Amino acid sequence: MKTIRLTTICALLLATGACNRTGSQESATENREEAEPRNLLYGIDADNYRTETGEVASGETLGKILNGYGVSAVLVDRLDKASADVFPLRNIRAGHKYTVFIHEDSLNTPHLDYLAYETSNTDYVVFGFADDSVTIRKDEKPCTLRRTKKSAVINSSLWGAIMEQNLPYALAAEMEDIYQWTVDFFGIQKGDRFTVIYDERFIDDSVSVGIGRIWGAKFTQGDKEYYAIPFRQGGKIQYWEANGASLRKQLLKAPLKYTRISSRFTYARKHPIYKVYRPHTGVDYAAPKGTPVHAVADGVVTFKGWGGGGGNTLKIKHPGNLQTGYLHLSGYAKGIAVGTHVSQGQLIGYVGSTGASTGPHLDYRIWKNGKPIDPLKVPQEPAEPISKENRALFEFVRDRIMAELNGEVKPEERITQLDSLVLPAAAPATEGTEQKE
């Protein structure tokens, strides 16, 4: 009726040009209606459907769920084949949420158009059924980032402090990755503390689903402070000390995580099995069987095999006449063999209790020019520092990150991106101040 009425008015008022104005007003109204936000759910306009939400039951298959909504076995089979390389239907797991989108035809007969299945808190896959065809689409829920600064005092361990303060668990892993060359996490004492700035990810502004970038950290161990300042150099973002030295070092502090030291480097340890005093020129890290073991530096595997009392053993040669050894392994990582080149942090094996051992642990050793040295006292050579041409820009970033870590800064003074930074223009000289060329 609205279109007919406008057309009639146009015919009567054509001479005055009022029709054009009215038509423009109608078009603007339609554009405003189209621009209004839709009720999007998994990327689908939910206002066009009746939705139902369920949870996959134990032993339930996607085919069974779809059959319950009238999808034929033929169409389910077609979906199974089409989704094999995107999301195999056998990967459906009990306890995961799904939502169906149903429309009703002119006879009020329901038809299933979409089923959205949540693979995680953030990711989902949408199976579509329209015109007797199938579609599959993987996507993730939109997240908002909330910049957060937290501080904590350690009573037992980094992970313990994270849990006590109800901080995201991922924060502990990220901080261990950042400081793995610098902070001795096996030497943490009660009273050590940290402050960290990070982006926390939220769905619907309320459900935390992990963290984003770490924008800076300060770890205080004893009387030493270790800053971590993010900065892009050489094409990638890394973390740097306050003086511009890289936090990356020649060797990782330890070849594994989530453990404790059960025996240290000594030339007079009473052997737990043989009950005699003999040298123990390594560090024992007690850890559950199967704990991943990583190469502490780039190098080449020189020995892989049975090491007598050391059980399954790996030895790796590194630059600087260094060699590392990994004893009592339960097994080796895939592809590890004599002559294999490994990278720092690469998985090389798994904690075990082979050889002369009373329980699962890693006996980690280092030799310098063939002489054993204490792995906990190895002098560390840092990686390449901040370059001269990047120094001014790095100091600009550092000063603002440190100010935020140690106090409060205005939002406009925060560092919020690291890809196209520009130094602010120098303030003009005040009257009477001589400017140097």
C-alpha cells in the first residue's frame, strides 16, 4: 500500500518535483532500516529463524541430531563427505553446545537451515542445509580486548601466584616463555613478585576466553628486576631488557617446565641406588613421565642411544664448544637421530626413568670443551641487542611501558601497537634556549 500511495502522489505532484523528494525520503528510510544492526548469531540473522539450543549427549552423533530435525540420511552422508577436510563429523564431542536455525514454510512445516556447533569457547562450525545442498563454514566468535595490569607476590611458584590471584592460567605460560632465558623459575623464592600488562579476551564482554599480547612485564627476583619490553626488530616482535639487550640468550634456563630440582651439580653426592659417594655432574629435574624435553640451544645431535646408568640418552653439540646431555628419557621425539639439526626450544624427548633411576626425572648436563660445568651457573651470552638505528624508537616504547608498569598513565600515552610507530616531534625550544645544530 505504501508504494501505491507514493506513486499516486507522484502523479499528482509531478509538476512540482515533490515526487523526487518523497522518493528520496523513502529510499533514505529503507537505507536506514538496512543499516540497523541485525541479531547476528554465529554470523546468521537469527531474527529470520526459530532457534533451539542443545548439548551433545554422550554417544550422540551429529547424524542422530540432524535426523531428529528432519534431515535425511542421504543429506547427512553428503555432509559427511563434504566436511571431511573442514571439520570431520566424527570430531563431534559430548558436552559441546549446538544451536539450530529453523524456518517454517507456508504450511507451517519446520525446516532446518543451519546447525552451529561450538568446537571451543571461541570457535564454531556452521553446517548449512538449503535447496537440498550442504555447506560448511568455520569461524570464531567476535572478541573484545580489555587491557589489564596485574601484580602479584609469589608464595610458592609462578603458577601458584597466578591461581591465588584468579588470573588467566595462560598468563603463567606466556611469562615463562618470555623469561625462559633470564629468570630461574626453579630458584623462585617466597616474596618474589611480578607486574604484567596484557590484553584479556572476552566474549559478550563478560566471558574471559584467554589473553592476547603481553604489553610489558617486570619480574622481581631477589634484588634483581627483569623488565620485558615488546619491540619489533628484524621483522618480528620480541621482548627486550630495559637497556635494550635481548631477553633471548644462547641457552634456555632449563630444558623443561613444571618441575622441581631434586638433585644439583656436585662432586660428592650419595648415589640413591649404589649408596656410595660419587660425582653428579648434572642437575636432576623431577617431573612426571612423558613431560616434554626441549633442546636448550641450536645444535646437532651427536649421540642417541643407551647410556648405561643414564638409560636412554641424547647428546647435542652447540656453538662455543658446548655440549648438552639429556639422560633417563622414556623416549625420543619423532625425527631425532644422530646428525639431526635441532633448534632452540625444539621437542627432543620425554622424561622417563630408564637406567639407574629411582623415579621419573631428567638428568641434564652441560660440557664446555669436554669438561662438565654446572648447568645452573653457565654464563649467558645474549642475542643481538637493539640496533643503533632502532634505539630512539625503542626508548620511546620502553619509557611508556615502564611508566605504565610502575604507575598509571593516560590512555593516549599507552603503547597500543608496534607496527608503525613514529617518534613524536620534539618540543619547540623555549625563548632564550639555544638550539644546537
